[in-house]
Amino acid sequence: MNIYENTNDRKNLLDVDHTIICHNTKALKASHPEVRRLKRVSAPQSAHGNKIWRSSFVLIDYLNTYPPEVEASILEVGCGWGLTGIYLAKHYAANVTALDIDSTVEPFLELQALENKTDVTFRLGDFASLSAADLKPYDTVIGADICFWDDLVEPLCDFIKLSLSVGVNRIIIADPGRPPFWTLCDIAVEQLNGEVLTRRIDKPIKTEKFILSIENK
Ligand SMILES: C[S@@+](CC[C@H](N)C(=O)[O-])C[C@H]1O[C@@H](n2cnc3c(N)ncnc32)[C@H](O)[C@@H]1O
């Protein structure tokens, strides 16, 4: 027996199963047919950019409460599939550069942006190799789940210090609370006027993550 009234009903059900809506931003899950097609033709991601990590949803929720100015220039570091930047481009007309060290994330980012009828600019590179001139145009730097190896702490600290020195106003990093993130937080709180808070969301998933927020004062 066909349980669907018509083909559209079935299509809608499939869509519901494979997407998540977070503050009016559509996220295609790894199980979405188009994502699966991309995975089949792509090399594996080298540094965990293989899905939308939960910290992104919490960061979006935080930014929904503390949004940037309209049309701000934003750098999303370790963007992976780039949902947070896409959210900011879609809802605040932000000019977003989405940076990642892994080129294979780009088609996934483009797909998510297309689904949201918005645009972000992908840049391939290591955040540690960005210069003062590279960072100067940005008002805000964001990152979700980017401090997951001990080796990332020192370069992230240097990157944050350089960003602040050239006038970036805000740096916001969301994390599930891995040990390297806490080391980064200790340094940021002691030396860089950083604040750490816990943020819990119920939608689109029930989860609790941590936000490191640094204001340039
Ligand atoms: C755990 S994933 C998080 C992806 C995305 N932010 C999210 O929340 O879904 C970490 C991402 O950081 C990227 N990454 C790791 N080291 C990096 C570096 N030094 N410079 C830029 N991107 C980096 C990885 O390629 C990966 O896409």
C-alpha cells in the first residue's frame, strides 16, 4: 500500500527527514541524498569537516541573541560546511569569508549556501597563515568546534591576538568543551579579556555547548 497521497507528500517527507531548520536556516544532514552524492565523489575530509557539528547550532543561537551589525564583514574560521556563516549572510546580509584548511569542504558549503539562497566566499587556507592585512577587513571572527587538538591552541592564541591587534571587534568560538578549548579559554580569560559561558538549546536539537567570547576593548 502506498502511504503517501502523492509524490509531493513523499518528497516532503524525505526533505523533513534529511534537513534541520535552525533559526530559519536550512541545514542538509549528512544523510541528505545530495550530500550523499557529494560524499561519493569527494575525497574524505582531512580534519573533521565531514558534517555540521552541533556547536554550530549553539553558535547560531548565540548570534541570534547577540547579532552583528547588518552587512558586517565576518570571517568564519574552520568553516567546514559553513552553516553559521550562511546564517549570518542570510539574516544579516553579512559579507562572510568561510575559511578552511581542507578544500574538500567547499562543495558541501556551496550546497548548504545554495539551499539557503545565499552566498558566502570560500577561502582555502590555514588560519595560522593569515596576515595582519588579511584580518584587518573583518569586524567579527567566528568559529565552531575549531580547537579540537592540543596543537591548535598556540596557533589559535596567536591568531586571536593578531586579529585583536588589527581591530577585529569580536571573536566568538563555540565548542563542546574539549581539553584544548579549556586551555585556550584560560589564556583568553587571563590575557585577552575573554569570557566563557555555557549555552543550552532545545531546538533544533537538545544540546549544551560553551562559548568563548572576546570583545576588543
Ligand atoms: C570539527 S570541524 C567543525 C566544522 C564546522 N565549524 C562545524 O561546526 O560544523 C573542524 C574544521 O576546522 C577545519 N580546520 C582545522 N584546522 C584548521 C586550520 N588550521 N585552519 C583552517 N581550518 C582548519 C577542518 O578542516 C574542519 O572543517
